[in-house]
Amino acid sequence: MSQVLLVDELSFQIKRSSRRHTLELIVDRDGELVIAAPMETDEVSIAAFVRDKKFWLYRKLAEKEAKQQPSSGKEFVSGEGFPYLGRSYRLLLVEDQEAPLRLANGRFRLRADHASQGRETFIGWYSEQARAWLIKRIRGWVPRVGVEPQGIEIRDLGYRWGSCGKAGALNFHWATILLPPGVIDYVIVHELVHLIESNHTPLFWQQVGRVLPDYEQRK
């Protein structure tokens, strides 16, 4: 037995079974969204379950999309565009420059002898910029959220923009620095609030909304 349920902007195929006792959300091979549900579970309860799982769901959809995309990648040649803080900057290969990579006069300037390892060079540069930029930005949000992180780490978090460690440290993906500042602020506030409330409960979103009234738009 199956039916279609629309939750916010997403469409789900509900598959009910008398043998099932719990709800399960599935992203199938083709990207179709399926909810396996007990026979007696009403649509209101199913919709609430989906909204509670939204972050997990969007992450899974992003993973699925990434796997289906052709691996075109960036070419480290003059004229290629690379993002930083929500803007795109053209690359210029240069011969004489002390640092392997710089952003100057509206262009990324990559030393030619680093072009063959361009990805690693960019990730290293992005990581350094992210650490300095995020630490400064977080200091501005700490008084408004009312909580102090025990440390800040920049790393590759896969498909997560940020995470909150058990010891009170915050982790951010190095690629966060590619996003527009207003979106990064949402990621920062989201993780800071997790130091108060670890799960995505109504209290969690209430706290986020208190600090960022337009968080839904930023999200």
C-alpha cells in the first residue's frame, strides 16, 4: 500500500506495512524519497518525523547529487574561476611570487610551479583563511548566543558544514569559507546553539531564531 505525501517542498512516497512498527526515511537509488510506515501512523505524525530529519535528508540528497555529477573539476589555469566568501575570482598563474597562492587585486594569483598541485594549494589556503575569518566572526556571535566554544577546528567534514564535539569544541568544513558571509553566520550560530541543545528540538530552533530571526531564509 502506497501514497504520496507533500511535506513543505518535498514529495514522499509512503509505503505502509502491517509488519512495520517504526518510521523509516529512505533516499532510494534514483533519488526518490520513500517513507516506510506502520499501517496506523497518520500523515501529521509522518510529516513531523520528516521535518525532524530534514538536515539528514538534505545531506543525503546532496551526497546523491554529488555522486551523479560528472567529475569535471577545476582546471588550474589562468582565467578559471574560484569561489571565496560568496564571490568568484579569476585565477592568474604567475612566475615570481613568495607565497604559493594569494588573493590580490581581485584575482587569485597561483605560482606556476604549484599548478600541478593546485587543489591541495587552494585547500591549504582556504583552510588558513577559514580559521582566521571564523575565529573573528565567532567572537561577534558568542555574546549573543551566550555560550563559549572550547576550541575551533577546520577540517574536511565530508557533507557537513559544521559539527559540535562532545568536549565543547566546534568543527567547521574548510569549504565554509566559500559561502556568502550571511550563510556562514547561520552555520556558526547553528553550531554555537548546539553547545546549549545537542539535538534539533523545538528549543534548539527557538534559540536559533532568537539570535537569527531570518534563519530559515539563510538555511
